Amino acid sequence: MRKTARTPLRERPFPDYTRTEELWNMSTHLVGVGCAIVMMWMAVRASLESGSRLALECSIIYVTAVLITFLSSSIYHGLPKGMPKQVMRVVDHCDIFFTIAGTYTPITLLGINQVNPAMGWSIFGVEWGLAVVGATLNAIDLKKYSKFSMACYLGMGWCVIISLRDTVLAMTWQGFLWIIGGGVAFTIGAVLYLIGKKKPYRHSVFHVFVLIGIVMQFYGIWRYLL
């Protein structure tokens, strides 16, 4: 069976975004950077007030992952075409894995663990394990492993469903619905992006749904776990 050769980084084609589209792509996630800074302040303050070292550690891991994702995305879309942009494109896609795993860190360690430690640690391990594997494969060849990456994004994102009862007991239905609502926003954004690949500004629309999803999930975590 013939193996697919790895495409050298400098030879990989860029998406066909116009400069104006890229400015919108950058701007939408610069808003995300601002939101992440506010989220960090809110999460750290809530953790310090609770006196929980674990809550503080989970908050820092979680929001740092979100902040880095928004920042790297903004840098990638803002750069002109060239090798630095190619590198940041790979970083941008890798960061998604760590944002998902980072989001699950407080959900599992502060939430599910309090009800079912075995399930909490299992999901925590799966999330971070897949994040490392997915990011490594993306770094090797973004295009070759694109389908695997998409499957991982969706599987990691909706992993909370397998522990629905424990999550609801830990967060209440209200908190759980904020997490699910964020997942729905991510999924809608991804679907709109995939079915409208040739339409202008489809990536900016996707960014807006990502921002909405992250804010919704942060509220659920901040309000019901920290």
C-alpha cells in the first residue's frame, strides 16, 4: 500500500481568504483575547475567594489555554502569507485540542470528580491524551490528519455526554446546560463553516460561534464550579 508523502510546510496552500476576510478573522479573535483576559480575572478571583488551590490551578490551566488559542489565531490570521504564517496555522489548529482539554479540566476535577472520581479522572486522562496525540499529528501533517483531527475535536467536545448524570449532580442542570449550549454553538459554527466553505467570511462567522461557545461554557464553569 502506497503511503502518502508528507507535504513540506512551505509548499502547503493557504485557504483562499481575501485580506479583508483575514482582518475580520483576526478581529473576531482579538475580541476573544480581551474576553479571555476578563475571564482570567474572574476565574482567579473566584478561586481565591473559595480558598481552593485546586480551583485556582484548574482556572489557570483552563483560561490560559483559551487565551493562547485566541491569541495564536489572531496572530495567524493577521500575518501576511509566508513561512511564519504557515507555522502559526499549525499552532492555531493544535491549540484547539488544548482548549478543549483545558475546558474539561475544571469540569472533571472540580465537578465530576466530586461525584465519581473514577469517571472524572478517566475523562481527564482521555481528554489530555487525545490533545497530545491530535496536536502531534497536526504538527506532523495538518492536511493528512485533518479527518482524524475533526473527529477528535467533536469526540473530545461531546465527551461530557458519557458522564451526564455525574456532571448534572456536580453542576446542576443549569450549569450543565451552559456547557451543552457552548458545545451546540461550536457545532453550529463548524457545520456552517463546512457547508459554506466557498462563501465569503465563513471563517469569521465560525469564529463568532466559537467565541459564543467559549463564553457560554466559561459562565457555566465560573458560576457553578468555582
